[in-house]
Amino acid sequence: MKSNARLLFVIGALLPTLAIYGWVRVYPILDVLNLSMHEWNLISKNRPFIGFDNFVELSGDPLFHEALRNTTVIAFGVLFVTVPLAMVLAALIHSRTGSRLAGFYETSVFLPHVVSLVPAAMAWKWIFDARLGPLNAALGLFGVAPKAWLFDPVLSVVCLIVLCSWQALGFAVLIFLVGIKNLPTSLYEAARLDGATAVQSFLYVTVPMLKPIILYVSVVTLVAGFNVYGQAFVLASDAQGAPGQLVRVLVLDMLENGFRNYRVGYAAAEAVVLLLVVLALTAIQFGLLRDKGARA
């Protein structure tokens, strides 16, 4: 009887939270899934059911293919830059523990993460400016010709990867730093007695012990990369603030289809594809790290 009463108490205590979570998180996803099978212009009350027609049209839409390709390149570019660099920086900062500048190092690395997106993107837009940007001025000192960073389809994607990695690095370093500080020091002492160098200790002690944190940071970074929007909007906009289409990403494509072309069902279908891609990649990440952990 006591166990049943406790169970009912727990269920009753969790129900309000679960109800709010379901309304805020689960219901919008189900609503988008339903909307993706309808045709709606955002104004009319009628939403004709069209089945999978939106998805069939997506499969042959070159603009959607371009947006998906650019978003995938940006997301994986940010992932492959941020995660390894964050681990190295976290290890270096940890090695300076006790130094008077330890707090300065941590603050300097984490600061970009708390800077507002639009001012940060505007600052980087000035850095990448083809005529007045300091990047071209610095490269000119080495005899490198000026580059139109934000007007070249390839270079503009690189610029977005740099900006997104710069913003994501602080959070990743902080999480890795917390993980490194909680690793048992006996492992490093044993490695030192075996003659391991600092690099070997990092590769064969730190990295394997941080696998759960690597998984978490990788998933968060990849999901954020696939949801890139504000950075692309600011970097690709002209002097009057009109958004450009040089770097077409999925979220911008969804907004254009939904709120400019009034094809809300089509934009919802894009959102469903984005959700499925992120879920699939997240499952792959979990599977890879779990398999590696099992073999270890």
C-alpha cells in the first residue's frame, strides 16, 4: 500500500511538469508533422490534405538540396573544428590551474559564447569585409591577394563555419574543463610513471575518459550547426539589411517558403526533414561512441 501511495504521489507530482513539457515540446512537433501533409497559405482557414506531396516536391527542389548541402557542411565543419579544439584548450587551461591567469584564460575562451549573436556576427562581417576588413589587410602583409569572403559561395560557407565555431567554442571548453577536473589524478600519475608524455597522456588517458562528455558536446554542437540561422542572415545581408541568398541554409529556406512565399506546409515538410536528419545523426553518434566504449 505504501509503495502504491508513493507511486501515485510521484505521478501526481510529475503530471503538471509532463503536461507543460508535452504542450511546449511534443505538441509543436506533432503539429508540424501534421502541417507538412497539408497545403496552407498562412491566411486561409482551409488546409487541404495533400499527403506526401510536399516531400515529393522537396526531393526535386534544387534550392532545398543546396540549403541542405550547405547546412550539412556547416554543421560538420563546426563539429570537427569545435570539439577537438575545445578539448585541447580545456587541457591547456587545466594545466594552468593555480596560475594567477587561470581565471583570465577561462573567461577569455568563454566570453564569445555569451556575446549576443547579432553584434558578434556584425563584428565578423566587418572582419571579412573585402575592402575594409582587417583579415584581408593582414593577409596582404604576406602578399596574399584580397578575397571576397562573403561574396564567394565556398568562402562564405567557410566564414560561417569560423563564426559558428568561435561562438560554440566557449561552451564546449567549459564542459570539457569540468570533465577534466573531475578525472582521477591517479591515472595521470600512473601514465607519468610509465614514461608517458603530456601528449600521450592526453590521447590515451584524457580523451578515452571523456567519451560521455564528447558525446554530449558533439550532439549539442551538431544540432546547433543544423539550426544555424542568425549568423547566415547577418553575414549574407546587404547594407540595407536585406537578407542575401549567397549562403542558403535550411532555416532561412524554411522562413522564405513559409513567410515570403506563404507555403507553410512546404516549410513544415522541410522542418520534418531537418528533424529526421538530426535524429539520425544523433543516433549514429550514440552508436559510434557506445560501440567504442564496449570494445574498450
